[in-house]
Amino acid sequence: MIEARGLVQTFRTGRGKNSVEVRAVDGVDLHVGAGEVVGFLGPNGAGKTTTLRMLTTLLRPTAGSATVAGFDVVAEPVQVRRSIGYVSQVGSTFSGAYAGDEVVDHGMLYGMSRADAVRRGQELFERLQLDGLWKRMPKNMSGGQKRRLDVAMGLIHDPTLVFLDEPTTGLDPQARANLWEHIEGLRRDHGATVFLTTHYLDEADALADRIMIIDQGRIVASDTADDLKAQVAGDLVDLEVADDAHVGVAAERLGAVADGVEVDGHRVRGRVPRAGRVVPVLLRDLDAAGVVLESIEVARPTLDDVFLTLTGRSLRDADSADAPEGRADDQQEVA
């Protein structure tokens, strides 16, 4: 459904003599198959939204090529737009129109009849907990309600390929959970392909078949969440040894299967790839050596651990430190 090779996007920041060329996206290759849900992670400024804007024909690539739903994003932008649903990071509703009219008009732009657009819109309003808001203007809605309205507009024409850019930002936990169910249903019930950018790591973990991490304009990892965790970090095994005399033995036995073993008093810790397969054997070895444990804990790595290992910074820390992408007032595309 999505193929990109060597995608590049450069901008100029500043003005006059202070103008500097910035390579926002630097040779991105990616493949997304039909029916996949792909999570696209990275801090603000890493190139996520810029990549998304190129794939949705909102920004012309400086270099490279991409096809979306079988159409070239440069040569066939109209066909691409007809084939996809897109929920932008900043939203697209007009604050002074009725919410129902906004959704129906959006559907009719995709060639739907008014009757079909009304039926589909009312169905989405019910699913997205927008009941009773058909005749309310977005300017009189809460932030979460407006965000769900954005999602309804992106799904009104029942697309088979959906781009969601930070779709749950501003939603309360219940509304987020509801939208998760709807995203899962897009693939399960309709066979849709979903390309999702998010800063919520639990969201990517729960929804995505595969995760791509972009940093400084380049894809630095692409795999399932479980495989990324196993390959990059490993599970943290934490042993609490009952007897001082056995701490060294426990460290030796753990060191045979773990990386970075540390000893802190009675506690011995180390990272073990796929610890579920190793811990039963480790426990038998410790028992045979006469080592008595007070406790054992196994903690799975998180996606933030993965990001920290790959980029040297936490995704959450990076988000708070970086400026938002794509500010139109201080960036100009380089021809």
C-alpha cells in the first residue's frame, strides 16, 4: 500500500544571511503492506509529520519517490487523495460550521451522496462518542470532542488506507480507549491499512503490527514491538540473594546468560534477551549451586527503552526538548 525510496525533504530556516538549509527527512525508505497497522515513532522535529505530509501529497518531496495505494505522490496526487483518509495533527474543521455539516460536506467531496454521507456520519458520531453534537459548532466543543470530529472527517468515505497523525492527542483515557477499538476495527472489519504517528508509547505497543522509529530524518529501526524490545534491550532480571556468601555465585550464573550484570548489596541484575525462555534454566542452576533467593523479578523493556538505546535519549525527554515540526512561518521548501 505504501512504498517509498530515498525520500528527502529540505527546508530553509531563518531569513536573509541567517538562512540555513535543514534536511528534515534524509533518505527515508519504507514499505507498508496491505492490512498492516504501522506505528511511526520519533520526537518532534525527527521528520514524522514531514514524511506523512509527503506521503499524503501535501508536501512535494525534494528528492526520492513514493507510491501510495498504487499511485505516485508527485505524478498522481489526485488519485492518492481519493484513495486515502487523513487525520492531520492540527485538525481541519471550520469552527463556525455545524459539526454534522462539516462531516457531510467532506464526504460529498469524496463523491458520496448526501444521504450516504449523513448515514455514515451519524454512524461515526455514535461510535466516536459524539452523540448529540451533530448541530453543534466546533468552536463550542471541547478539545477532545473536536479531535474526535477530525477523526470522523478522515473516516467518512470509508477509506482502505488511513493516515492518522497524533489522533488521540487531547483525548481523555476513555475516549482514547474508544478510538483504539475503532482503529483496531478498521483493519479487523474492513481490511484497512493504518499508518499511525503517536507520542503515546502504549498506543503504538497496543495497536501496531510493526513499529518504525525515525530520528534526525532517518529510519533507525523497523520491526515488531516485541522484537525491537528483545533485540535492543532485553528483559531485566533482578535477583535478591538471601545469603551474602552466594551473591558472587548468583552473579556468575546470571552473567552466563545476561549482559551488563550489576551487583548492589544482595541484588544482582542483568539484561537477558527473551528471559521467559532462560529464567527456568537459570533457577535450576542456582538451586543446584545452593543459592537461595528472597525474590526474582523480570521486567519487560518498554518502547522508551528501545528509543533510548537507539538514539541516546528518551522519547518523552526528546518531545519536551524539541520544537514542533513544519512551522510554516520560518521554513521554506528548497526547490
